[in-house]
Amino acid sequence: MTAANSATLARRDLVLLLGALGGLVVLCWLYLIEASRGMTDMNAAMGVKPWSKVDFLLMFAMWAVMMVGMMVPTAIRSVLIFIQIGARAAERDRSFVSGYWFTLGYVLIWTFFSAAATVLQWFLDQAALLSPMLVSSSAFLGAFLLISAGAWQFSPVKDVCLRHCQSPVMYLATHFRPGISGAVSLGIQHGSYCLGCCWLLMSLLFVGGVMNLVWIAAITAFVLIEKLLPATLRVSRLSGWVMIVAGVGYLAWGFVT
């Protein structure tokens, strides 16, 4: 494949992919807006009774859609880099692979997380630790989640994961493999670093409200900022202290009230 052909394919793939992902994210957020309106009545009706298979599937679908709406925007830079690397590989007589397949790997990783989050929600719901709006009703639980998320910001694993998210070029170039399976596999691999970076931040949804759209948007914005800003700014360290202090304050407030 010539350089001109691969460049044309890359530009076309870029335009189509960004349009598709933009539309997907918008649809996800429209779903969340609509779902948040009926969530109170739904959870009040469910109470602490055993979940049916339909209940579990509905909650899983909610989490899966929410993770796509939150995490796909934060992965755009990695997707763009993958497309550029794929175009250069195509110039060396390799077939061009669409960025859709790389993005699919990301989606699969966060779908796996959605299943785990649904199980956690079921456990908390059955223990009567969640309000109808899926907010922690326990000061201990809220404090534990905040302090745990804050402590994770200082962990070596977080540092490694965030470094790959902030500077994905070398990792994607080194681990790039031709073909659809290679693209999906690379998306899963790099998406795993994204998961390692953000999984405890996602648990904070149970502190501010799983269906609190402002809280969802705030966490999404923070994840995006943390990935885009230089590591030298130590955003993760500062945010870690804020979460820990907030967790201690949350627990103290629970004792007072």
C-alpha cells in the first residue's frame, strides 16, 4: 500500500470514527439523562428485595452505557495515535486496520468493569447501604470509598497506568500488531491501563450518586484532565489528598449527624 493510499484511508477512518464515537457518546448521555429521571421510582420499587434476572440485566446495561459515555471521550487521543501508527504500518505492505477495532478493545474492558460494578451494586443494595438514587447511605461506606480512591492515587500501580495513559505513543507503537485481532488485543491491553488508572475513581459514583449527572460529568472531566495534563503537575497526588481529607470529613460528619 502506498503512503498516499494509507494516508487517505487514515483520514477517512479518522473522520468516520470520530463522527461515530461522537454520536455514540451523545446517545449514551441522552440515555443517562432519561434513565436518571426514572431511577428513583425504579429503585424505590426494588427496595431490598432479591433482584430478578431482568433487574440485573437492566442495571448492567445502565453501567455499560455509562462507562462508554464516560470513558470513550478520555480514550480519543489513544485512538488517534493508533490510527496514525496503523497508517504507517500499512505503508510497509500491511493491511490498514480501522480504529473501530482498537476502540472495541477499550469498550470490552469497561464492559467487564460494568459487570463487576453491577455485582457490587447488588451487594450494597441487598445490604441496604444505598439510597433509591444509588448514593451511599452509610458514612463508613462513603468514607471508605473516598479514602481508598485517594490512597490509590499514590500507588505505584496507579503511576504506571497513568503514565501509559498520559504518554501512549511508545506503548502503542511497540505493541502494535497487524490485523483485526491485533487491534482488538491492543485495545484491551491499553484499556487495561485505563481501567487500572480509573477503577476506584468510578467507585466514587456511589458517593455522589450513580445517576447524578453532574457528578458523572465531574468524574469524566477529572479523568480526562488527569490523562491530558503533564505528569509533572502531580494532579493525581493533589487529588489524592483531597479525596482522603474528604473521606475523613465524610466520616466525621456521619458521626455528628
